[in-house]
Amino acid sequence: MGCHSEFLREVSREDTLADQLKVDYRQANLTPRERAMLDYVDKLTRAPWTMRESDVRSLRAAGFDDLAILHIVQLASFFNYLNRVADALGIELDPDVFERVEEHGSIPWEAESGSRRPQTAMAAAGG
């Protein structure tokens, strides 16, 4: 029972965080490191032509190394690309697209960020 209740608490916390992020990440309960990453990604998404070396320095100051920064840029750019292509063609993206990407494993800096995704229900059940 303890493991199951811990899993449910973690899922609940993550669901609450996901809801906060959908509304406005600036109001979410994030670590300074997570906030720096999302500030960077928000700027990259909304105004990529304004990106400067100082933006990269802000990620380094938050503790991201060059490989993590590269991953941040690549993942944000990939999702921006998918959304822009879908918007341009009038296509509704299948929500499973994002879940399939997430199935490919943990994000390299995830453990360092102080956050973690809960196990899937199947993994928690030992399956």
C-alpha cells in the first residue's frame, strides 16, 4: 500500500504541476533551474531572432552544461517545428505524438533538475 500511495502522491503532484505549466509556467512551483530552462525555451519559441549568447550564459549560470543546452534547444526546436508544420497544413496533431517522444527515456538533465516524472502505472505495478 505504501508504494502505491507514494506513486499516487507523485502522480498528483506531477498532474498539479502539469496543470500549472499549461496555464502559465511563471506561476508554477519550479526550481530556479527549471524556471531558467523554461524562460529560455519560451524566448526561443516566441522570439527566436532575439536569442543572444547571454541567453545561453543564463542556462550555464543555472547549472546546465553545453550538452544539456544542446538538448534543450533541440527538443524545443523539434516541438516548435512539429507545431508549425501542423499549423501551416491545418493538421490536428495526435496527442500520442508527444507521449511517444516521451517514451524514449529520460531527459539527460532530468535527474539534475530536481524533478522527475512518475513511473507509468504499468511500471509501478511491476509490469
